[in-house]
Amino acid sequence: MDALDHAVATAVLGLDTLWGGDVMNPSGLGRFIADSWFSDEPLPAAYTGVEAVRLRAAGGTSPKPEAAAAMDAYLAAVDVRGAIALLRDEAGRGEGLRARYLEGLGFCFEVMLDLALEVAGKGEPVPYERCMRAILGQPGSPSDPVSRRERVRELLAAAGFPSTDGPGLLAAVDAWRAARIVPREEIHALSARFVAELDALAARNLVPHLPVELARVPRANVTFLMIENAWFSGSMNYLGRARRPDGSPEYEATYELNASLQISRPEFAQLVSHEVVPGHVTTFAYLQNLYVRGVLGFEASVLTMNTRPAALFEGIANNAILMAHGVLSPEELPDRDLEAGCLLALLQDDAKNQSSWLTWNEGWPKDDVARVLRNDYLVSDERADKLSGAWGRHPLLGRMYLPAYRAGTEKVAELRRKYSKEKILPALFGCRGVVDLTTVEEAVAG
């Protein structure tokens, strides 16, 4: 690694360690900021040092004395802010997409560091608007669920679940979902079926518009696992470290699904497209291939949550079911149940944004936020509880990441309507340079 690569590695893994993450943990229960380390480069001292081990064991940033002491020792040994400053300096001296990508990372990294210091009682409160401008490139805003909610009402009425008011619609959604619920014992077989179907659709509607080299990359080398009592609905864990005899990657990943998740078959199809193909697993596999072939730099191998690239990845994933079918909007999908499932999933991501907005911009208490998410966005009781609580009130996820889902979804949908497949698809998947939420259109138009 050169100096810039080392700064990227130190910043990413430094922040990951500060927040208690462990990128080498195969489970999403042990990961946090850093989503991947699939290069064959040695891990830096930001991960391997004794101070890093101590801080991870303490659970990362916290006002608790043992965690605060571990954090002080870590920051004395690892110059995380200096690494971020070097990254920002290099971005300022460069030009083009890579420079702006690095600049965007720098904005997000500085906020994540300051949030960690705030949580530990060692820094000033970070304004919500600063968090939004860092990850979205613009201020945050509330969600508007009305049009999607009314379309769901129409679809459910046509399917035999009519409603005339809010409580009636909630009951209709619950009944519709219960009639199509995925039993736990069917998850493995159904996930394998959906992966095969979606991969075949991606081969037909995505791959022909990408460089021929990517046609040979496995798009869905994933293993589904069940986890109990997780605070998330599921976690795609990209590994990417297995190698074939010739040294080339196997592009492997796991997907951990919350065992308590209440989900219908149409919603599960959307989830598989989001997490696997042509969503996150496909996106990460393509980026790994582009990195291995030298098309993209080292920063494409250490992908992170809570950044502008992550916002774009969520947008790709939320549009994945549409890309797989080669359509631009949910109403163009071939099945009305699938449209309803897609809309309910999009309403859930609108709810994520609304949870963030109400919690951090408006100061609402958890129970009031949960009530709005359940009634206005039609999420299950389980999702309303998690999104208003463990997710929404988390100082990093709630204040920074939750709005990325809606913002990315709207941006990718807008670009897919605006540009041809031949222009937009290669740009989305990194074939025209490393891009994020705020720079992707430059890659399309360039």
C-alpha cells in the first residue's frame, strides 16, 4: 500500500474499532463500520495493535471508564484524525471521480470520529444537519408515505383485503402478510429458489449492459444463515477472502436473517434481490473484480457503512428487483403481489428516514416514533420497535445512516429513468470509476 492507501485503511479500520466493529468477524453481529477487507494486503496497526484489541473487547466508544480508557490509549497509538486529514489532503490535490469519492469519505469519516468522541463524553454534540450533509450531500427531510400507502391499499383490496381507514389498512396488511408468510423451515429452500430466479433475470437484463469481463464473476455466491434475537432484519456479510487454485477470488458472502422477522413471500423476494442479486452481493463482487484487475484503487476494497458510497449501494439494492426484471417502477413488475411486496419494502425504508428525522431533528420519544412508523408506513410491530429503538436511537445509525436508504433509492431510480441501461448500469457498478451518491451522475454523463 502507498501512503494514501494506508491512510484509507487506517481511517476505515480506526473508525470501525472506535465503534466496536471487527471487519474480520464473519458475522454481522461482530461487524460495524467496515463492510469488507477482501484485499490480500496485511491489516494495519489500526486493527492489529494491542490497543485495538483492548478497545474492541471493551465494545468501542462509551462513557464507561474501561471503554474511555481504552479509547484514549487507542487514539494515542493510532492517529485516526491524521489519517482522515491525509485522505482529505490527497483528495484536494487530485481531480476527477476518485478525488471527489475520497473527499466524500473524508466528510463522513470526520463526522463518525466526532460522534464517537461525543458518545464517550470527549467532544461537543454533532449537529444533525452536519450528519446529513456528510452522508447525503444535502440536508435531511421528512418522508411522505401517502402515495405508496394508497397504492398498497388498492393492491390489497384487489387481492381480497379491502380497507377504508388507517386501522383497517394496517389490519389488511397484516392479514395479507400472514396469508403469504414465509415459515422459518422454508427459508433455506425459498432463498435458494429466489437466488436462482433473480440470478437468471440479472443475466438477461443486467449483464449484457456491463463490460464482458464481469460476465464471468459469480453474482450470488452466498450462504443463508439464521440468527436469533438480532437487532437488524438481516446482515449481508461480504467475505471475499477465499481463493481458487489460480489465486482468483471466489466472491463469497453470507446472509444472516433474523429468525424473528415477519415477512411475506413477495417481501422476501425483494429482500433477496436487495441483499444478494443483483443487489449487495453482486455489487461487492463486481467491485472486488474491478479492484483485482486494477481498474479501481484500494479504496474500493474497504467498503464502509455510513458513507456516501453506502448510500448509493442501498439505492442500487432497493432498485435491484426492478433492474432484475428490466423495469423502471414497481407497477411494471409482472406480478401485483410482487409490486405490493416491493412497495412495503420501500415504505420500510421511508420509515427508516422518518425515524431518523423524528428522533434526531424533532426530538420525539421512541414510543411516538414507533406509532408513526407502524400506522403511516405499515411496518410490522417488530420493525417499528427496532427502527424506533435499536436503530433509530443509535447515535451513529440513527443520526447518520437511516436516511441513506431513501436517498439512495430515489437517486438510483431517478438516474435509471433519465439514462439508458447502457449508460447507467456500468456507472452504478463502478465500471466507469469509483462513485458515490453525489458523484455517480458524473460517471454516467461523462
